[in-house]
Amino acid sequence: MNLEIILHAGLATGTILLFAAIGEIFAERAGILNLGVEGMMLLGAMAGFSTSLSTGSAWLGLLVAMLAGGILSLAHGLVTIHFQADQVVSGLSLTFLGTGLALVLGEGLTGQNPALIPTVSIPLLSQIPFLGPVFFAEHSVLVYIGYIFAPLSTYYVYKTRPGMHLRAVGEKPSAADTLGISVYGVRYFYTFVGGMLAGLAGATITLAVSPGWYSSQTTSGQGWIAVGLVIFAQWNPLRAAFGGYLFGMLRRFILDLQGPALLFGFANPLYVNSNYGFFLQMMPFVLTIIALIWGSRAATKKRLGSPAALGVPYIRGERGL
Amino acid sequence: MTSSPPPHAVEMKDIVIRFPGVLANDHVNLTLKHGEIHALLGENGAGKNTLMNALSGLYKPVAGTIKVHGETVSFNSPKDAIAKGIGMVHQHFMLVPTQTVTENILLGLNEPKFFMNLTKYDQKIRDLQDQFGLRVDPTANIWQLSVGEQQRVEILKVLYRGADILIMDEPTAVLAPQEIDDLMNTMHTMTEQGKSIIFISHKLHEVTTVADRLTVLRRGIATAEGISIEGLTGEKLAELMVGRKVIFSVQKKEQEPGDVVLDVRGVSAENNKGVKALNNLSLNVREGEILGIAGVAGNGQSELAEVITGLRACEGSILVNGEDVANQEPAKAIASGVAHVPEDRTGVGSAPNMSITENTIMKNYREAPIGSRWSINFTEARNHARELKEAYDILAPNVRTMARKLSGGNLQKVILAREITTQPKLMVAMQPTRGLDVGAIESIQRLLLAQRETGTAILLISEELDELLTLSDRIAVLYEGKVMGIVDAKDADINEIGLMMTGQRSNA
Amino acid sequence: MNLPFKIILEKRTDDVPKWLPVATAFGSVVIAFIISGIVLKIIGGDPIRVLKFFFSATFGSWPVFSDTLVKATPLIMVGLACSVAFKMKLWNIGAEGQFYIGAFAASLVVLIPMVDLETTPKFIVIGLMIIMGMIGGAIWGFFPGYLKAKYKVNEIITTLMLNYIALYWNNFWIFDKWSDAGFQMTPQFNKVAWLPRLSDLAKEYKAFSGITLHLGLVFGIIAAIIIWWILERSHWGYQIKLIGDNPKAARYAGLNISRNLILVMMLSGALAGLAGMSEVSGVVHRLQERISPGYGFTGIIVAWLAKLNPFAVILVSILFGALIVAGREIQPSGLASLLQGIILFMVISSDVFLRYKIRVIRTEQTEQETA
């Protein structure tokens, strides 16, 4: 029950959620709800793992994972943007598709050992007492990328021109359309970005944080937690990152709870009966629900909310009666 | 280029635009001279919006040519039109509510390139405002602005892009009489500075005060092309718009109102932004009378309709025949005999993917013979719907047709039929004829008057002052959630009403 | 490349022909099979052999058809659960969790036990299990319904999270208190708690020996009839459809949306819980870790393919029951899941034809008009 270890592990596993959640934020801010994150993550996880195995390059694996997620998400894009199908069901079908593809194409990958993304420590920074070892030592390169990606994404969304266009498309696509912005184009683009990031998140699992392929257990619901995080984060990438890290730490904390015989001076019930551990395993999911309740109440109070056009197909020149 | 006359600002020739099932523009011609204000007139559905959408680059005509300043152009998107100096000021504002004025104006442009450092642009926009007399705070978020201010932002948007040809779509729909005068002045300022304006409207009298020439569309065909305002009468214009001699023939019968049915006392309520929309408001409506509610959009009309029908919380009391319906669920108001013809036909008043039958039974599906204890007898329901279809002259293939396939007028008839069938004591009708063509407007107005004759109390909220004057017995003017004054429709003075609408006079 | 024609999608103005939804549903399944066959070919399998095997293993003889129906049974009930919820645009993704809690609750009758298993007549035990199963599922449906009604919390995520929570909940009891000698399952249920099946009649009718088709199928069919009546003939069904089509209009018409959110989620959960009861009482005869090969998720696809029609749900469930039976044998194991995903994707894509027509326009035509 070492605080340093919990924080360190939290940053690592949180990075997975960070990528997936920020990807979904991009898509949703453009107005497209993509519930296929879990499927795209699993597909990315498998694609990255298998590519690294056959080519020996983890980086190439990462690239392929991102492409896989991106291409799969384009199917969702086509169906929801051009065919205006229901976005919820389309996203679900993507989960089945991604999962199915990953399981079929991933036959026989269990137990293999591909090249992984390197783990490094940053000189100087890692020497800082306490904070150093937690933040800057012995982390996968992807974790460090995550540190920079979150603030960069936030800046992009709120303070740059393309970010403004993104937000306009998600809030009031007709306004964007009449000013010459391609609503369809923007939506396809960010759906693709969301898919790529989901794929990246998956590869982060198998090639960095929890190496190995465990079939459908590889992602075990993290894609869904990421979707919940988006709401909790109120569509703000920095908050999503924070939420992701928090979840990661809570996960580790829960894991560690089962170890010691004495917990804060009292007999540890988990030590006595390891089956109580099942209740702990429930916790990430219970916490997601709590985070959602909290997020929904905060949104109602501040009159914030999702991008106004989220989930609504855009049809040019729809004439009201 | 010296001997021939300068080219017209815009020349549209033989424009044909088709939609599935509808020929929206049938070989229409329109010419806009440099520096003029040209009115495009026609009732709703005549094709004027479609024509202008083609000019602004939203649609591509199937046939015909468009010339701008003598140059033939072909627009593939609004961006192309903007590049040629054409700017559209939409009736339904194309503004992003969560972003600021400056951000909305800069949307879609190429600068600032990447990083949004806006203070420089705030100043540029302030300068532009001074040039044309359009004051609004560039750093305010759109949702914080009044409707009139939002319209100014729409105009600034096109001016900022260097538009010298402006298309203004029903700009006066949301303005009070005095604000309309201000707008007309702004339009003259713009033409003096070299702009040319096309002004879309369906309001005859406005058009005659400000336009130089006009074009009239009826059912996709131009019945008058670029005729001068000189010597035109309202009747002649109406005939051009509708195609027959229009007798403004809706007659209201003289009758004495009965007891008070609706008694609103000291009601206050907030709007969706948390701002006070109704401010200690009181009024009453009697049996067999129509109380018209006049006012510029956004002064509490929607909220008034909603608190009476149970769709919004409030303080104070609202008595319907003695029953207090304030601050309770819609079911209570309905049970107390309140019928509601809502502002939003498709979004609130009907279920778009359900049939006419299913839409007509929304309020009475539990009553015999349609409903029994647990179930619904759809054969009876369909018969009932067929009777209503006949009685109200609703045009549709049959009663199984989905509501969203109906035209505005027919959908409104379905809604009215349904509400009238409940034999209400009070009917709240909000913007009942908005967006309808003249024939449908007449039908709806007749239906309302017929209801009045049966003794129903009617609260009529409308943005068309003419309509209120024609139909109402008394008119109450709303300003910032308060009743500024109540006048008898018979001897109403439009100027007085106008002053009350802008808060400058009160005889409450 | 300048073709002499171009294809555009044009919005439909007239009513959709009645045969079209059925055709698109059917077509989606066929295309999904074809695509899966292609994927199979790519990874080195033999699609035709697999297809032949599929038919023989699922419809080829009475015993295998019975297996298919046994797998279809829970799907019917879960399919109905999803249909009811989806009709109100309530995205119940938690049918899997509601299934497991229903199974758990029904098992309590035997595990506690709630009645004396030696003396109580069978129909009471089964009846009690049915009630418990439905209560369990209803409770699991209540939570997301309540959260949505009170706090506007997105039900997609809450129902999904509850799936995982249900799994761990079940696991605790199976591994711990009611474990069968340390194995990950409870001891086998007393025979009184078993749903009657055709093989019980093997003594009188030789043909029924070995046929595991059980009473659960009847539950499913009765449920379908009841749900049909609710949706198409009752007040409640009208309310559900109105809320699903336009919640604002429903509120305007005086309907209580919050109450319906909760009630419909509970009904949906109860149906899924009934499926869970049917599985533990009719098939596995014990509470164990893996009872469902993803019935809750397959149910979503069943509902969508059946276009939320209760009777079509029965037919589609049989098809998917066949997929599950065949999927047990077919390698690779993920293929069934892939096939389901493709079917769902095809169904959604084909919905576009219900809103748009395809029109082929000859380009010479348009040039002529512009001239």
C-alpha cells in the first residue's frame, strides 16, 4: 500500500483512458456519438500486438493500431453522417464488429511476446523528491506523450481556429455550414481522429502498460469507462485526463487492498476471504456511475451540457414547418 | 466598358429548382439594381427562400443562370457566394449560442490563422459597428443577447466579409415597430454606402415603405418581376401574391364575454437561462373572448403559455374556472380544461413518426369509445380521425399518414382539431398561423373564431399585430414579463401599442 | 471517369412500401453471411463447408433443432426486453446484467432455500422462481431508470456498468457462500426446481428421449404475445410509443415521463430476468459463472433486426439461436461475434433505404436542362 506505487500505476493505466476519452471528446464535440470505443480499442490492441509480433517494431504496431481504429470508425461515420442512421445503435454495432474482428484475427496470439514500447526515465526530472519517481521515472514513452497530449488537446479545442470550427459544428452545424465550413468533412475527420485514438489506447494496453494479449479480457470494459469519463469531464480534455489518472489510481489502490493482512491497523477482510475481492472489482464500474451522477448534476446546475447537436444527423436546408 | 450601362448587381434568369415532389422555382427571373432595395414578396411556401438560398450558394439550381456584377457565376457552396460579395442575413439566426459575437463573426474565415487572439478583432468589429450604427458588445456570448441584438450580429457577419449584396430574410419578424424603423434606417445607410439589398418578406405594408422595386412569387412562379413601388395598392399586391382577389374576410361576431375563465395572478417565472421572464404578471380571459398578447419576441410570451399549460414552474396562482393549475404537471391543466396549440408544431405539438390517427388521440385515448379501461380501440380511433379529417378539411392520403409528411397548414389543422375535440374551457394558442400560407391562415383564424363563439376563452399569442387586431377582443401588451397595458381591439392605436411593446408607455 | 449517369439518394416523400423493411432485414443477414464467408476465406477457412455444417448442425434433425430452440428461448425474452425499451428510445444495454441478477434471484429459491424443497409441489417452486427472477431483473432495471428519471444520467453507460457489477456480484456468491466444494458453481439444483422438458416424457414417447427443449420456450412465446398486446393495444403501449417518438410532445400531452422511464426499465429488466431464470432452471440447473454466452448483447441485435416487433423477435431469435449452436463448433471462436456485428451493421445501414430512394439520373438530361 505504497502511495508512490499507486500514483505511478495510476498514471500508467490512466493514460489508456486518457487517449480513449480524449478521442471520444473530439468526436462528440463535432456532434458524433461513437459508442464503439471498446471495440476499436480491442481491435487496436490486437492489431498493435500482432504487428509488433510480426515486424518486431512496437512503433509500427502503434501506427497500425491507430489506423485500424480509424478505419473502423469511418464505417460508423459513413452510416451516421451520410446515411443518418441512429448513432447509438451504429456505435454498438461497431463494438461488436471491433470485438469480433479482434477475436477472430487474434486467434493464437495469447502468450506471445512482441517488442514493446520502451520504458524510460527522464533524467533530472526523475530526481525530484517524491514527484520525480512518480511522474518521470520508469514510465512507458506513451505516458509522457499523454502528459503533453492532454493540455495540447485542450488548447486546440478552446483556443485555436480549427478548434472553434470543431465546436461550432457540434453546437450549431447550420451556422457553420452557411459560413462555408464543411460539416460533413469536419465530422468525418474527428470521427476518424476518435477512432485512431481509441486504437492507440488499445495498443497502449498490449504494447506498454499491461503487455500481453488476453482475448476479450484485454480491455475488460475500459472503453466504456472512457465513454463515461467524457461526460464526467464535461467534454474537456484536461478534465478527462485528470479523471483517467484518478481512475487508474483507484484501480491500483483496490488491487493493493487485497494484499496485506492488516489494513490501517485493522484485520483486512480481503486477506481473510479473497472472495470479497469481487466487490472491489466492482468498484471501477460503481465509481463510473457515481462520476456520471455527479457530472449530470453539475451540468444541470451550471446549465452546461453536451454539444447541442450531439447525436443529431445534419441535413442541409431542413425546413421547419 | 464605358459606353454600356453599369451591370446590375445581380441578375438571375430562368432559375429552376426542384425538390423531391415539389417544383420550388419555375423559371424565375430577378434583377437587383446597384444601390437599390428590392423586395421579394410571396406567401410562405411560394419559393422565395429557395430562390435566395440559390443566390447565397446553399442550393444549386437545376437550370438557369446567375450573374453577379455582370459576371456569370456558379456557386457550389455558401463560401463561393461569400467570395463574390453576397451575404445572407437569416431569419432563423445562424449563430452559435455558446460562442461570443466576435467568434461568430470570425467563424469560417481564414484569419486569425491558428491562434485565437481576439482583442484586435474586437476592435475591428467595433469600428464596423460605428460605420453602420449597429451597436452590440463583441465579447458577449450569443445566448446572453436579445433577439434584436442577435440580428445585428447576423448583419455584422456579412458586412465584415465585405458583402456588398445583402439578402435579408424576414428581418422584421422579431422586431417591435420602432426597431423596425431603426432597421429601415440602417438599410438606407447601407445602400448609401454602395450596398444593394434584397429584402424577403410576406408583409405587404412594410415592403411598400422601404422598397424601390419588387418581385412577387406565387407557388414557384414570378407573378411580378421587378415592378416599381409607384402606384401599387395593398389589394393589388395581395392579388399578385395569392392569385385571386383577396377579401380580408375573416369576420368576428359581436358578442358579450361571460365569466372569467382564466385568472393569472402575480405570476413570476424564469426562462431557460435562469433570467426572470415573467415578472409578477396578472391578466384574465373571459368566456367567449379572445385576449390577444402582443409583444416583441422574447418578452415572456413563450413562458406565459408554458406556465398556464403546466410546462414551466412558476410562482403565483393561475386559476382556470377556480382550479389552480400553477406549478403542476401538464396533466393537471389538461384535466382542468386547458387546450394548448403550441408554438412548435413539430417539436412539441405532434409526434412526427406517428400517424394522424395516433396524433389526434393524444388527449382522449382513455375515453370511450376510443379507449376502454386498459386498451385502445384503433378502429374507433381511425373513424374518429376520419371524421376530423373531413370536418377540418385536412389534406392527406389517409389517416395512417405520418404526421411529418403533412404540410404546415395541415399539421396545424390536426393539432387544432385535436385540441378542439377536448371541448376546452380555455385555449392557449401560440403563433397559430406562423409559417402558413394565406389559405391555411384563413382556415385557422376561422376555427379560432368559431371556438370563440362556442364560449371558449382564448389566449392568443401572436407576433402578427394585424392578426391580433382582427381576431382579439382585447389586446394585452407584454414587455419584459409584465403587462404594459390592455386595450380594446376595436379602438386600438397602433402607435400606443408600439410604445408599450418597447416599454415606453404603460397604462397598466 | 465520366459515366453517362449518376446515382443520388433522394428523400422519400411517399410511404414506405410494406415489404421493404422485411427485405432489408433479410438482405442484411444474407450479406453478413457473405462477408463473414469472405473473412473466413482470407484467414484460410472453407466457407461453403462451414455453411453446410451450419445448416446441418442447427436445423438438420429434431435433436439439433431442439438445441437451436433451447438457445433461442432466452434470446426471445431478452429480445423482447430490448424491444420494449428501445421502443421508448431507452437504450437498455444492460440486459446481460439483468439476466444474471434474474438468474441469481431465481436461484435463491433453491439456495437459501425459500421453501421446503422436499415437500413443496413443483409448480409452486417454479412459480416462485419465475417471480423471483422477474423481480431480480426488475430491480436491476430500476436503478438505471431511476437515475435517468431523477438525474438525467445516460442509461447506456449505467446499464453497461451494471452488467459488470452483476457479474462480480454473482461470482462472489458462487465462489464463496454457495460454492460446490470449492468449484466455481453452486451444487446442482434439486429436481423440483428444474423446468419440465420434453425428455421428461421419454418413457411415454420414445422420440423425446434426449430432447432438452424445456418450458422456457412457452414462457417466451407467452411473453411475446403479452408484450405485443401491451405495445399495440394498451394505453401503456401508446404512451411508450409517444414518449419514444417525441418526449416533448408526450410531456405536452400530460404523460408522466419519469414514471414511464422507471416502469419500462423495470419491465425490460424483468423480461431479461425471466430469461435468466429460464436458463438456470431449464438448462444448467445450477448457478454458475458462465450461464450466458452474451445473450444480453445478442438480444440487442435480435431486437433491432426484428424491428422491435414481438413476433419477429421469435423468428429472429431462432436464427440467432442457430448461430450460437453452430458457433460452438466453428473455429475460429470469434466468428459468431463477428457475424453478429456485421448483421447489426448491415441492418443499420440498410435503414437508409427506408428514408431515401435511389435514383439514377442520366447526365445528358441535366445538361439539357441547363442549356
